[in-house]
Amino acid sequence: MRGKSLLIAGATGVLSACNRHQSTLAPFGADAADIRHLFIVMLVGAVVIAIGVALLMRHAVRAPEGELTHKGGMRLVLWLGGIIPTVVLLGLLAYSLPFMKPRPTAPADLRIGVEGEQFWWRVIYRPAGAPAVTSANEVRIPVGRTVAFELAAGDVVHSFWIPGLAGKMDMIPGRTNRLVVRADAPGRYRGQCTEFCGLSHALMAFDVVAMPAPAFDAWLARERQPATADADAAGARAFAANGCAACHSVRGAGAASAIGPDLTHFGARRTLAAGILPMTTANVAAFIRHPEATKPGVRMPAFPHISQAEATQIARYLQSLK
Ligand SMILES: [Cu+2]
């Protein structure tokens, strides 16, 4: 029985390490690599101490009674209870302090504002010397460059965590927290809200795309452009007729509200509803009619009176916004 549970514990450890999508053990950024390094050092230290304690226990249980004099006992307490822990903890503190120093930034570094909302992410790229570009539910960063996240919250406290990139940082209404990072490997990863923020807190994730720097620059230039879709399409007309523009923005197509996620380049995202559903026409149409079926407590009203056919037209229109 014990062997079996040990086997299961070992297997889950090994299997979870296989997930390179969202894992502190598979870092793609310099800060997460530091955290993994510290974790391994601490783990080895803890294991050594645990083995030492176990050996001492064994010795204490087996030794004949009265072997330890009163003075010997006091000395043992002084060393094992006072001096050694102080030296070990001070050593670990001195070793780990340099890791806590924030990464230095230069004025030309890219700043990305991310604002937590119930239950999605507002993402604002603020490149030096150019106007800001607003997007949502997906964070793109250039590999090899320093990026400063400016983290805020629009309603309640959220927490921003990209486990493969860096440690987590709270998003607090009324203040801006800075998290400076550098991605080292391109790829598609995942981030997650890690502060309970309401009913759909666990359904508040996002895609992270680390791109080679030139590709990122080209992408940001495209992202800056207004929407290109056909404004006369049936889906575009249904979007306008159903009042979606009261909450959503589609730059260049007359919708300019910032209450819900920006949809200007919605079709270029891989996931729907803050990293929760794959981006398919059927999923988008279903979400439009019954968002609460996917996300309990969602801040978007249901549109049950929109027919399946009309919802599909709107979904096609939104997906054409690349
Ligand atoms: Cu949240």
C-alpha cells in the first residue's frame, strides 16, 4: 500500500513536470529560472536536514539511557537548536537576497499594462515613443528584451502569474505594481489569475506568446491597425444591432467602449473568454448567447433571444477580425 502511494506520488511529480505549457519547473524566462534554481537548492537543503534529523532520532532511540549528561544535552540544544539553524538561515538569506533584486530597466524598454477585471485581462502595450495599443486576454512579449509589466486592477484584487516567466504579483485597485521580466525562449505559454476574485476566478487565464523580437515588432504594428473586416457583413450588422458596442471596442468599426475586452483583433487570438475555450465558431456563438454557461458570474449579459444562426454570423464576423 505504501509502495503504491509512493509510486503515485512519484508519477504525478514526473508527469506534472512534463507539462511545459504552464510550469515553474519549465521556465522560459530568466526570473522563473532563478526561482527554480532557488527551489532546487532549498529542496536539497531540506532533504539533507530531514535525513540528519532522522539519523539523530535513530541514534537517540537506540542509545542506552543516561548516555547523555545534562551538560552534554545543553550543549546539543545550543548547537542544534541555536547556532546551526542561525548559520544555515543566515547563509540561505545571504545566498537568496541577490535573486530578489529587481531586474534593471532602461527608458526604451517596452512597458505593458495589464489590468485584471472580473474575469478577463485588459492588456495595453506602451512602447516608448509611440501611442499605446489596447488588446485583451493574450500577452505577447519579445524574446531577449526587458519588459516591464504595469499591473493594476479595475474592480477587485487579482494576481498576475505566468509560472514559466516570473513570480506572481498582485493587481490592486488604485495602485500600479511593476514586474520586470525577460523571456529567453519563444513559445506559447499560459498565465493564470492567482488571487480569488469571484465566482469565475479559476476561469481567468490567458495565453502568453513569446516571440522573436522582429516578429513581435511586426505583430505590434499590425495590432495597432484598425479592424479590417467587412463592416457590411451580416455579422457586423448584427453586432451593431444587438448593442454589443455598448461594452466592446472594435477600432475602426465604430465600436469604442472599454467595459469589456477589446475585440479589434479578436480573430487572431487562439483562445476565447480569457484562456478558457478553444477559438472555434461554435464556441464563440455559444458564448455570445450564454456566457454564464462557460463562466458563472460573468459580467457579460446573456443574449438568449439571438438565434443560433445570427450568433454564428456574429461569431464569423468577430473571427474575421485578425
Ligand atoms: Cu482574477
